[in-house]
Amino acid sequence: MPPSLAMNPIPVAERIHTLDVVRGFALLGIVLMNIEAMVGPLISATTGLDPALTGADRWADALIYIFVQGKFFTLFSLLFGMGFAVMSQRAQAAHRPFAGIYWRRSLTLLGIGLVHALLIWSGDILVTYALLSMLLLAFREVSGRWLPWLAIASFLAPLGLMMLLGLMGSLMQSTPEQAAAWELTMGKQDKMIAAMLEGQRQAFGAGSYLQATLQRAKDLGFSLTNLMMIGPLVFGMFLLGSWFVKTGAIAHPENHPRLFRSMRWLALPVGLAMVLTSFVRHPTQDPAEISLTASTAFCLSMAGSALMCLGYAGWVVRGMQSPAWAAKLAWLAPAGRMALTNYLMQSLVCTLVFYGYGLGYFEQLPRAWQIPFVLALFCVQVLLSRWWLRRFRFGPMEWLWRSLTYLKPQPMRLRSA
């Protein structure tokens, strides 16, 4: 058996370079999206435009909502599905069993995610990815012809449920008596959310590390209750990512010009139009509001964000086909190869800067200044990633993930590989 086909981590020479570049680009979007939930309470970062903001802060909040929020966790989900399909193909080509290795990979990621969610930052996405990744094995043999339809069905299912809930909420307010009863019910929900907001503000802004950890445990429990809503959205992108690999579209985009042209010139503008419509109709999303108007805005935003993420990927792939742009975009590849390490590092640095047990700048960095802060942090990560990968095969967390997945320490230094 050729060594390259053995079930080991993918050698650098065999990696899909474009995939690393897209992953690096997505990493920048992730920290642009997450910074608001690190500077202030997590729950307040999920409500769209903050009506209290003015001037440059309001513009920054709106631009991040329109161009970033919801676009990059879907892009990372797409990339995760691609990674699964690449592993599956290599196992099949090597005639090696795959399920055991993949289970260990998912369980290791779950462990890393739990440590991250409980000890560092409660906005973690790794636990969700790890839990949902275990379902991917059931779709390993699904034909590439069916994967896009299954992906669309999975993504649209919770949006349909949200529309039904919104319709029910509107119907429950059709008469004055029903509206009064509904307002009383939603008032309880509003109080619960206000209590969570105040709990996060006290624990993360002024509390000790122990108090912050206890709050993170509460936040993790709350986020898992939302898995029925967010899970199908993420899993739909997993399936779509698998389709990109099965069809060869991501490895050989030059063979699929029509697909990537549609992503750039159709998916992106249509998605942007949907997000803008949602923003104009309902810029601030109150978690305690259940109405047809709010649900329609939410669904337009989520569906539009998924299309925009495809458009972003299409433009990055197009840039990699241009000699002038490929050299510039290649700077993102090392950060993408160390995406797990960099993602965790972003959380660690930001919580130590902003939380009360760190430097204590919680709720003190204006919204407009959060963008240059993120850009500076990401530039440092890009430079550190390039420096590190000139000496080592993996990032530190990638090494741990792979070593536990394959049940043997992986060679770390390049000269020992």
C-alpha cells in the first residue's frame, strides 16, 4: 500500500490548498462575528442591530450584521463537511476501516469543545459540530446526486418550523383578549432573557474565574436546547460540503466553472438582497418576540446568509485561479491549516482582554473599534501561523486532535516527519 494512502493525517503536499485558503478566510469572519459576544454579554450579540448605538458604532454594527453575521459559521460548517468527505475518500482509496477513526475524531473534538465552552468561552461551536458530525457517517454512501437536495431539506426544515411558530404567534394576537394573554406569556420569556443577560454581565464583566465558569456551564445548557433549531442548519451545510468533495468541485474548480460562476453572480447577490430585505423590515430581533414579521425576517436572513457564504467561497476560489490574487490569498493558508488552534486562541486572547478576571475591558471597547481590534489580532495570527508551520507539521491543537484520533503521537517537527 502506498504510504500516502495509509490512514494517517494528510501530508502537506496532498492537502487541497484552496481549502486551506477558504478556511483561513472563514477564520477572519468567525472572529469578526464573535467579537461582539466577547466584548459584552453573549446573548445581546444575537439580536441584530443594537438600537442604542449611534454614529460610527451603529454603522459598524449594521455592516457586520449584513456582511458577516450568520455567513461564516455556515461557511465553516461547509468546510467541516468537506473535511469529512476528504477523510472518507482517503479511507476508501486505502481500503481501510473508517468508522472507528471517525468516531475518535468526533469524540476528541467533543472533548476539546467542552473544555472550550466551559473553561474559556461559552459561545463555542465545536460541541455542536462534534455532536452533529456523528450523524454524517449515516450519509457516507449517499450519492452525490442526492446530497444537495438532502442539504436543502435539512437547512429549510427549521426555517419552516420558525415560520409556523411566527404564524401561530400572530394568530394568538388576533383579538385584544388573546393579545393580552400572549403578552403575559412573552413577558415571562422576556424576564428569563433579561435575567440571563444580567447573569452574563455580572459573571463575565465583574466576576471571578469560578463565577464565569459557572455561568459558562449555564450558557452551554441553554445553547444545547437550541440544537433542534441550529442543528439542521449546520448539518445541511455539512452535507453540501460533502457534495463539493464528492463531485471534485473543490479539488478541481476549473472543471466546474458554471457552478462557481453561479455562486459568485447569483447566490451572492440574491443572498445579499434577502439579508437587506430582512434588515430593512426587522433590523433588531427580540428573542422574546414570536410573530410572522419576526419569523419572516429571521428566515430571510438565515437563507440569505447561506447563499452569501457560497458566494464568498466562490470569489475566494476565483481569486485562487488568478496568479495575481493567488499569491496574496496564499497568506491565509497557514492560518487555515491551524484553524482549530487559531479559533481557540481567539477566544483565549479576547476573554483575557475583556473579562473581569483578565484585563477587565468588558463592555468598554466601542463597536466601531472592535473591527480594527479584530483585524490586528488576525494579522498576528496569520504571521504566527506562517512562522509555526515553517517548523512544525501541525498547529498545537491540530497535533493533539490528530494524535488522539489515530491513537499515536504524530511527528511534530518537519525534519522528523
